Amino acid sequence: MPPPVAKDKAPLPPAPPPAVASLPTVVPAPAEVLPAQPLRSTLPKSEVRAALLLPLSGPQAAMGQVLSNAAQLALFEVADAKFNLLPLDTKGTAEGAAAAAQQALAQGADIILGPVFSFEVKAAAPVIREQGIPLLAFTTDRSVAGTNVYAMGFLPGAQVARVLAHARDQGRTRIGVLVRSDDYGRAVAEAAKESITALGMELVALDYYDPAATEFTAVVKRFTNRRPPPGAKTPFDAVLVPDDGTRLRNIASLLTYFLTENNMPPPKLLGTLLWDDPRLISEPALEGGWYPAPPLAGHGEFEQRYAKAFGPVPPRSGGLAGIAYDAAALAAALARNGQGDYASATLQNPNGFAGVDGIFRLLPSGMAERGLTIKEISPQGSREVAPAPTAFGR
């Protein structure tokens, strides 16, 4: 996949070699929804600087190095000679992130890339916000987004909306939602309720479980203790279980057990990006389950280029590495020829950008909207069963 480039209204073209031509004219978002920011010169600059805030020391230093590598790869593939990337160490702490943000300002940064963790973003954002400098954070916490701060991560709400829309398209409209009782689970539950209403589906059941528990029999038995509506064989057309690892395996097995014990077919299970783990194919109860994910081809090509330069991408860092690459490539592409146009109207181009993880666009709310595919789990691995969109609708 090409590095991020502004899109016109036509579908994205096939991937060219890893280089970016000058950007086409950006279509600004409606003026009334754009955050206010200081006026900037439109004259070409002799240098454009992007600060990269990452945990380069401390317990998360290994992950920080992976993200730094990904951003450097974007620099090699996209940037011209006037673009400079300034790596700054957050130490993986709130205090370190605030200090790194101050350093970025002192070094004349035009845009901030990172940090990674929500608490880091919350510490860095006030430092840069009053200066009108945009911050492209790598977090999935929507609470940090807004007024020049963008959450570039794969947000749970968009994942839930995508997988539920696919379920509806396949005729599965009666949905059960079983989530853990933590911040992530509650965010997914709220997103599921909103999407089910918007899509004209029916929320049959919503229940929570303790993520620290090791035994889920009681909650799953209570969850499945429902009679099917007249003419149906099961109370649910599908059940959303946004979890991973041992908890997901145990809950999926129990859902299948209690439904089949009552002479009902096993449920069609739905997940989130937490399911994008090759180890899950060994769980029979998850076979046939659907979950959203970035398009496979673009990210696979990115990982091949990364591996050639730095070695294999660690499995648990792959998603964040793609985000770091896309953020750096976007900053570099917008800086070509010394323009460095990071105004809200440019970053919030409603046509979006093409990245290694598919198309994405930054919304006035500060959240990133992404084009996701749908994968299905099978004994041979996950396969794409519904393509990602190639363009955003208005």
C-alpha cells in the first residue's frame, strides 16, 4: 500500500512504488466544525519538523523502538530533504510525556506524532494545545480526542459498528452482547447499543463479567437462559464477545455448551480487533466467528518492508507500528516541498488518506475513522470475507 496521500473522489489507485507525489488539492471540511487554531504562514518553509514522542527508555522501550523504526521507514520512503523527524523520549510516564512535549515546542515542532498511552497523551495535550500544534496520538482512548488532538488508534466503537453492520447484512439482527466489566468492555457495550439502534437491529441481552475471574459458568448460563422467539431456533442470531486469550476461549466454549445442551445451534460469535490473533484458530467454538481488521494486503506489504530494514515486526506491536508509519507518512507527505500545512482543514480532509492499514480520515471530533475489512476464523487461519471500503461516503 502507498503511504498516506490525500484522496480525490475516485477509488484509491493500485499501490505505486513507495514514494509520494505532490498532494492533490485538499477539500476542506465545513468551516463551522473546525477547531480554532492560530493563523499559519502559507509560504514554503526551509524546514518542517515533526516531533515523535515515544517511550524510548523504561519498561516499554522495546515497543517504543519498534514504533520509532516504523516512523523512520516512512521518513525514508516519503519525506523530502526539508522534513525532519525529532524522536523524543517520554519514558513511558505522564511526566516524561509532558517534558517531551515541552522539548518539542522548544525545538520548533510543527506537528507532534504520539505519544502511545492515554495517560501520556493527557499529560502532553495541554502543553501543545494552546500553541495550536496538532498532535496525532497513537492511542485508542477516545476521551483524549478533540481540539487539535487526534486519536489515531483503532477505536472500539468503529470496530463494533463494522462487525455489526456485516452481521446485519448477513441477516443476523438479534444480537447478544457479553462484555467484561472494565473500561474497554463498557465502551464496547455503549458502542454496541448505539450501533444496534442505528442499524435497526435488536439487542436481546447485555451482560458483564469480571475480567479478573477464572470461572464464567454462572454468567454464561444466565446469559443463555432465554427462550427463542416464535419460529426461531435460538435466542440470538449472533453474540458479541470482545475479549481475547483464555477468557475468550472459555466463554466461547461455554456459550456453545449451554446452547447446544438446550437443543439450540451454536451461536455465531462476533469480536473486535482483539481477535486478530493466530492462536485463536485452535478454538473450535470460535470457528466461523467474524471480526473487523485492517485490510491484510497493505499491512502485509508494510511488514515485509519493515522486516527488510529492521527485522520482523513483533506480533503484539504490529498494529501500533502501522499507526506510527501512517502518522509519520502523513506528516511527511503534507510537508513535501516545504509546505508543512497541518491546518485542521487539511488534516480533516473528508476524502481521507490511504495508509498501510487501509483508508482513514481524521474527524473534527479528533477521532480517526477507518475502512475495515471483516475476517472469519477457520481452522486454516483467518480469511477476509468482506472487503474494506475503498472510499469514504459523505
